[in-house]
Amino acid sequence: MNKEHLKMYRYFLKDSIRKKINFRFTDQNQGVPVPPIEKQSMDGANLIDLPDPGMWKNISEKDITMAICNRESRRVYLKQSLSLEELAYLLWCTQGLRGEVTHGHANRNVPSAGCRHSLETYLAILNVDGVDSGMYRYLPLSHQLVFEFSDDMLSEKMVIASLGQPYPGKSAVTFIWSAIPYRMEWRYDLAAHKVIALDAGHVCQNLYLACETINAGTCAIAAYDQEELDELLGLDGEEEFAIYIASVGKVKKKS
């Protein structure tokens, strides 16, 4: 192992960088306008309304202790679809809004450093009731899906982008979170990047617990082909790039 490289990457996990930053000169404190808190969709884009929390009829309440005790990575899924209601629930649990948007901030159901929320949620949908197979993106501000593109080889391309791991090609839906670093850099400069990684962990843990309540399972995936996945999503790899994946599907009920 290269000890210098190890030292460098371990430094990323520390918060020592914060002592070297003059926060008076961040873009926020220089009066630069706050960056958008949601990636805009194109005019005329195909939007799908999602059922709001008050409209859910088949989402059962489950003891959080039970969800935590049952939580595990699940890689084998039934050939069973998710309902649109279940998908809406999972999205609300992982990036849903709570309260109004104020001054470029939007409180969500997961924590984020400085309430900056630098993540976007893409969805490789393969088996969701009433939704054609394809790539979509979640719009938290309006609680909608926006259609990105269709691809007859989406299942196979997801497996390739996941370095041959098969479950993203057999799931009902695979969540792909991208990072737009400047949303966090605007406030924290070089201290932004560690907390972006922390935010991704918060989001995925909520997905694990939420899946346990709907007889679904998920598997977090951190090993993937960065360039292949960014290209599939149409991301530039600099201002926005994929950061985390999680496949989701229905699983056998525990007896």
C-alpha cells in the first residue's frame, strides 16, 4: 500500500481542513446568489404526479425498532412490481420536503450540512405500476417524477455500470444519487466534500428503513464504474456526478 496515498485519503475523513478555510471568502459570504436547490427540468418535460403522504392508503405503520432490527442488505428480489404509492413513499422518506422553501433552503426528511442538500435522485425504473421503464428523476419541490429517457437495454446497462453486480438489473427500481458539489461548496468551500458523503449515507439509511415497512429490500452499492454511470445519466462528471446507488425490490415476507 502507498502510505502517502493512504494518508491523503484518511485526511479527507477528518475535519482538519475547516481550520484552514477563511469562511469570510466563501461564495455565500461574498454575496453570490444561492444556487438552485433542485435541478430544473426542461420545458415540456413529461412529469408524473406522485401521491402525497395524506393520500397513501396501503402504507402500513411499523415500529421503528422492528425496522431497525430487520434492516439488512437484500440482493434477491421477487418478480413483483412496486406500486406508484410505494415508490412515492420511498422518495418522500429519502428526499421529501417538510415545510416551505425559504431563502434557498428546503428542510427535508434527511439531515444535510447547512440544509444545502447537494444530492439529486435518479431512478432506473424497471417494474413500477403505471410507469414505463426508463430513467427518471425525482423533483422534491413538487413531489413529481420527471422522465429523462428510455432505453431498451437499461437493465443490462445498469449491471455494466455496477461492475457486473446483477441486482440493479433485476430490481423493480434502482436509486442513483448524484452530487452537485457547488450547492455545498457555496457555503463550505473545501470543507464541503466530506459532508456531501455524509449526506449520502443519511439518505440511504432512510431508504433501508423505509423498505422494511413495505416488504421491500434494498442493497447499497458503492462500487460502480464512475464514467460509465455518469455517461448513462448524461452527467458531465464535474459539476454533477453519481455518488451512490441502491437497488430496490420486493422480497419474501418474514414468517
